[in-house]
Amino acid sequence: ALQAAGMKITMIRDVTPIPHNGCRPPKRRRV
């Protein structure tokens, strides 16, 4: 998941400072 998250962070990093959570919605849902 680190590789997949790294690629998404590279694209989202320019949009917003998102953590290594991946592409998650602005909702804090803990399953």
C-alpha cells in the first residue's frame, strides 16, 4: 500500500497536504 499511496500522494500532494492515508474522503470514519 506504500507504493500505491506514494503515487497518489505525489498527485494529491500538489492539491492538498494529505497524509499517507491514501485517497480518503474528508470524513473521519474509523472502521
